[in-house]
Amino acid sequence: MTRPPRRMGPADVLWLNMDRPTNLMVIVSVVLLESVPDWDRVLDVVRERIIEPYPVFSQRARLPRGLTGHRWEDDPDFDLERHVRRATLSGAATTAAADAELQAYVEDHLPRPFDRSRPLWEVHLVDGHGSGAALVFRIHHALADGIALTRVLLGLTEDADGLPGDLVGPQATTDLATSPLATAASSDAVASGLRLAGNATRAGWDRLRSKGARAALTEAAGLTLRTGQVVSDLLLTTNPTSAVGGVPGHRKRLVWTEPLPLPGLKQAGRLVGATLNDVLLSAVAGALHDYQDERGREPVDLVTMVPVNVRPLDQPLPRELGNRFALVFLRFPSRDATPLGRLALSKARMDWLKASPEAALTFALISVIGRVPAAVERRVVDFFADKAIGVTTNVAGPRDVRYLAGVAVTGVLGWVPGSGRHTLGFCIVTYDDAVRIGIMADESVVPDPESLLAALEDEVALLVRIGDAGSGGPTAPRRRRPRS
């Protein structure tokens, strides 16, 4: 039975309208598999765990007619096999060669826009990734934000006992998800951009009532000052000229690391009281420092945008999905020349962001932008997007192995799209007590992401050595639990 059209939320309209040839608003995820799953079983899993529970995957975007607004409507000719495709690679013998072949396959599809007369997503089952396979997901940002889509897509998996569930753990997304204002923000709390700062500040007053007068006054003053600083930063932040800045082109490059062990990185963080997230961000900063230096440019601090989840992770996803997230600006300490200096600065900057109302302000701002005319919308988006080199995401997955269609998942990667003049994005995904870091680079501006990847791997190795030295020796890796 055909469902009545459903109104598209303002944030979803925003991402739908942001497509441009140099930066499509498409979220790309790669799930690496130990062997090749059964094709029919993959189709069944996609149908039962994506199509049936989430109607938007069988709906297309209907553009407004007059003042009726954007809507989702059922595709009358929906065919699952039109959206789930199969390809075969050569089965390269080495991991490096197999990854390079898979990366090239995904890169070829990155610049391809979706047919707007159909649902805006596709899945590729790619055989011949070495002795295994990969599932490549391309999903338009208008359907949902990255955290929601990670929960949807990796909800295809099962644990060792065959029980289905989210691959995303309760601490998923960045550490910023714990920010009180990030989770308390509501689009209903803001009627216009002029009230952003006031609403963000008032969101913190309820937390102060149970405190003593002096403590309450101190925290209230700090919140007010931080709100003013955030508004200033949002308006005045600039991304300096650098070796990774320029005008983006149509083609993007993808590279990623092998699984990196966590114990040594955690030990490095303990030396300065930093979280694992701080350590990984400092590793990216170190790679950016070296990349700039090797190209004869004076290293500068580079700005990235970090998505912040504002959707409760302990509740089921709504059937309509949609976008509920904020963005904050993080300045990588990529000018500092010392690993521990970069780590200390990463921690300090992340701590400041966690205590600031920036996530609440940008969450409200996204809702406001999605309600203005498309021409104005694009100018505002470019104004803020051009303050950063791209987007950096960090998703925490489960510690145990998951299985998809009966096949072990060996790794997960996923990139959200850039916009405006973005040229360089990073994704950090922890899974099975290891971490992978992926890079998406604009080929016109950063044609050699392999050099950046090598610098990143060197920085991680250095941090691990520092962590091991601080703990008195290397930590034994955790043994993988076999599936019964």
C-alpha cells in the first residue's frame, strides 16, 4: 500500500540542496568482510533490516510545488536489486594491493550523483578484495546523519551468538556527545538565529539551580563568557592558507590504515590525562604537520569540522531517520612540532569544546538555515564550510567481532561528505579493540594522500612507543574471540 507523502525536515532539506559537482552530499561507508557472503542472504538482510524498518530507503525526494515544501514519497517502481549491485575485483594477493584496488573502485563511484527520481542510496557487494569481500554503501545525507546511518547499516550485523544489534556502542560518536548542551539542544528551542546565543546560555541554567550560590554564579559566568566566545569564533574563524587548501575538483582519493592497536595509544594518553579520542586527533595533527613541512610550507594549525551527535544513543532510531546532529570547529595543533605538545593541545582544545555551547548553537543554526531560500542557504553554508579543510569523524564500535550474512566483519570505515571548499576529511573508527583511520582527499589539491597516510602511520607508531615507554613496556594485544 502506498504511503502518503511525508514532509522533509529542514535539516534534511539543507543537505538535499547542498549537492554540487565538486562535493556531493553522499555518506560513504566500507564494511570489510573476511570472505564472500551469499548474495541472496545479503539481499534478504538488506530488505529485512533496512528497507522494511526505515521507509525512506524506498522513497524519493519530491521537490516543492509552490509553498507545499519538500517531501518524501514512495517510489512506485521501487526495486531492491536496482540499489544493491555486485562487482568483482582481481583478488590481489597482498593486503596493500587489495586495499588499493578496492580504494580505486570506490573512488570511481564517488563523483557519480544519484538519480533524483529514485531513492538516494546504493550498496555494492564487492568480491575479490583479497580473499574476502567488502560492502560499499553510498547514501545521500538527506536521508539521515552519519551516526544514524552507521547504526542502520551496521545493524545488519550479528554478534558471535547470532544476535542482531547495533554495531555502534553506547559511547559512539565523538567524545563531544557527552557535552550537556550538545544533548540538551532542541530545534524547537530556537525560533531564529538572533536567539541562538540566548537559548544556548539558558540551556545551562537548570543545571545550576542545585549548586551553591557562589558555585552557580561562577559556572553561569563561565557559560556566558564561553557563549560569547563561541559566537565570535563561529563568525571570525578562518582557515589559513596551507598545503592542503585550494579549489576542490571532481575526483576524490581514498586511503586507510591497517588496524592499529589501541593499548599503546591509550597509554600515551594517560601520560597527559588525555582520552583515546584526544590521542587519535593529535596523531592526525602530527601527520598534517609533517605533510606541510615536507612540502616546504610553514606548518600552521588547520581547522576541521567535527559532527556531534544530539540523538539519544540509548533509544531506538525513529523510522523516519532524518538529521539530528551539530557541528563544531576543531583547530588541529598541526603547527606544533612535538608529539606530546600536540597531544596536550588536542586535549585542551577538546576539553574546551566539551564545556562550550558551540554544539547547541550550530545545531540550532542548521535548523534555521534549512528554512531559508536555497540561494541564501548556499551562501550561508559556504561561509561556514570555508572556515575548515573538511570534516573529521570518530565513531566507537563494539569490542567484539560482528558478522554480516554469516561472514566476519574485519573492519569498518565511513566518511561524511565535505562541502564548500573542503579538500580533506578524516574518519576514525574503533572496532574489535583496534582502530582504522581513513583519509578522503581532493585529487586536485592533495593528489598524494599516500604521503599523508605514511606520515599518519609514523605518528601513530611514535605515540605507541611513547605510551609503551611510559608504561614500562609493550602491552600484549587482545586475542580475538572465535565464533562458536
